[in-house]
Amino acid sequence: MEALTRRQRKCLEAVLECLRRTGRAPTYRELGRMLKIASTQGVRRHLEALARKGYLVMKATARGIELSEEVRGAVGIPILGRIAAGRPIEALENFEGAVDVVSMYGSYPEVFAVRVVGDSMIDAGLQEGDLAVVRAAPRVENGAIAAVAIDGEATVKRFHAEVGAVTLAPANPRYAPRIVRDGEAEVRVLGRVIGIVRKLGSI
Amino acid sequence: MEALTRRQRKCLEAVLECLRRTGRAPTYRELGRMLKIASTQGVRRHLEALARKGYLVMKATARGIELSEEVRGAVGIPILGRIAAGRPIEALENFEGAVDVVSMYGSYPEVFAVRVVGDSMIDAGLQEGDLAVVRAAPRVENGAIAAVAIDGEATVKRFHAEVGAVTLAPANPRYAPRIVRDGEAEVRVLGRVIGIVRKLGSI
DNA sequence: CATGATAGTGAACGATCGTTCACTAGTCAA
DNA sequence: TTGACTAGTGAACGATCGTTCACTATCATG
């Protein structure tokens, strides 16, 4: 994306900070107070430049500043390819993506998360305490890692459907696959695991 | 949190959808159009109820609807403890948390992410392609998993500082630890790995 | 049957906000 | 040195928006 002047960057940072703090866009006069600009026209010039360069979209309504799609997809935690890259707006100008499970997976009714219990899937890279992001679906393809409810209890396993039974295969040689024949227990596929989020210690 | 009526839930959903789509809160009249309510007073009643129950905060300015802190912390991907729990507002009423790396780690200059290359940390649960969330710090405690730049190239390893050298230890028996003596190469600690985000296939 | 909560209509008022006009000043490349 | 761009001030206009008032309807509860 096109480079910004120092003042324009400050202005974009102020907009982002306001959105982060309050969840809504600032008015021209609020921005003026944050940037120490007395005239709404002075603020407007910066916003027009930011809109022209593709960072913002201006709507002619109250608090009508919207982030452009590019910026909206990039306001998570920046993925730095080159270590030299700075933060946070500088990174936008040579932008490589952002970590944000919400923008990665959306925040839709069919996406949820379950916590991984035990180490039965350790060889598939799922550790105890990981959050498995699941896309809800009534069935999944054979061999996929799925979240499954057995008699109402949720578990994450590799799923295989066969004639008259389903196999829930762990990914750990210390555990045996569980074969559930029809009628033995109520097996309900919750969905496919499409992501993992792990938190290591505290910040 | 206090339960909502069906109409109030629809109203909160409309506010969230507007925020998700445009990044800014709706006006009373916009909400009225979404909910098929002709009078701003009809809309206002719902918003007052939502504010009274702690879901929203109303400011007397244009587009002055803000989410409460509780709701703002919960608008990611819901973590479902009990499978019975619904989505998305229902889950709020017996809320267990939300996955959202931004709200988990904040979106601050000192937090960024690097992509894991290779399988040298596989036994620590880091797979190729994972995003390692890093809290920037000039040094880390011995034994921590750290992002380190060796001669400008980033890598993720277990970090040990010794007298006159540092050891970068992989977590994979197929790789040997790398001992870098002072002056041999420029080793710069980027920070500690505080999280992992993995995307498995597409949605 | 009354009461309170929920749900809604329609109109009007005043404050806020985006927009626009006219004017000033510094910087930098052609 | 002349534009072009950036960065401001100050004032004013009209549209939008939150607020408020008066009034109606439905429905469950005691």
C-alpha cells in the first residue's frame, strides 16, 4: 500500500486507537482533539489522503470513517516476514497478513471452539489445553480431525465412518482407536477441526 | 448475564452484524430498517433494555452505541464448554470465553507473529506453517521457547544463554542443538513465544 | 380485571457532525 | 521561482442523529 506521511500515520493510529478503545469511529472534532488540530478541515485533509491511498473509506454520515478492507483484515497481530519491519502502521505498508482467528475464520454461528483434553492427539500436534477451532457440520470426510460428541461428551479425534460403525482414532500410540458400533452409543459429529489456538503461559 | 427477549436478541444481533460489516455502530434509524421498526422510539426501547441488562452502553452522540466490556471480550469465536450451548447471543448468557488472538494477546506494538519453518520444534508441538505469536523482548529466561534472529534470519528454538555462548535447542531428536559462541554470528533475541495459531486446511 | 413489561407509531426539537468556502504558511522538486 | 503537496485556521450551512412527548396494542401474572 502507498506510503503515508508521518502526520497521516498519526491520524490513522488515532482512528485505530479510538476504534480499539470504544468500538466506534471518532468524529472529526474528536480526532482534532487527539491530534491537536483546531479545524475540522485540517483533520479532513488527512482523512482524504488516507482514503485516497486506500486506508480508509469515508461515508458522509456521523462517525462515518470506515477502515478499508485491506486495513480491516490487517488489524490483528501482524505477521512479520522480515524482521526489520516495524509496527503497527509501518507494517501495513509491506503487509504480510495478520493473526486474528476472528478474521481468519469469521465470527459466524457455524464456527466455535472446544478445549482439547488429554494428550491422545499429540502426534497430530494437538496438546492438552489447546483450543480447537471447529466448523460445525453434520458430517466430515473420512480421516479428518473432527470434534465428536459421544453420549453428549465432546472429544477431538480422527474420524472414520464405516458400515455399521464409526472409528475414533487417536494420534498417540499409547491409546487404542475406539470403534463405536451403531446403537452402542450416540455419536454426533460436531464438525471439522479447522484450526488450533494455543496459549503458552501468560503474556 | 441477564436473559434477553427474542426481540432484544435480534436487536443485539443487528448491532453486532453492523459492527462486523462496517466497523461502526448503526443509528437508530438504520437499526429500525434492519428490524422493521418504523419509529426511533421503538428501537430506543430495545437499546435501553440492552443497556440496562449490561450488553450495551449508550452514549448521547451520533452512532453512540458501544458494546459493554463483557460483550466486547466475547465477540470472538465462542468457546463452548457444554455442547448444548447455542450461538451467538445465547452463548453470551452462559459465557465461557472466546477465541480471538487479538483480545487474547492484545494488538500492541510489542506483540507480533512469525511463521514456523521446518519441523525442528515438533516435539514442542510446533508444526511447519504454524504462526508463533511472539511478545517482543530483548532477552528471555533460559529454557523458554523464543524467536531469535541469527544474522537477520528468524528462527524459533528453545533458548539457553551461557557464558560466552548461546544454545538454540530444537525439540526434535533428528536435529542437533546449535551452539553459537560470541562473535561467531549475530544472535538477537526477538522475544518469547506466547502462543500458537494453526490453520488446518480451508474453511 | 388491573397492572406492568414489552413492542410499536408519529412528530418535533436541539445538538452534533460532515461539508464547504476563503485564507495562510512551509517544503521540495522542476 | 513557480507550482504541487502537505498542514493548518476559522466560520458557516444543512443534514443527520439522539432525545423526548403523547398515544396505542399485546400479553402474561397475580
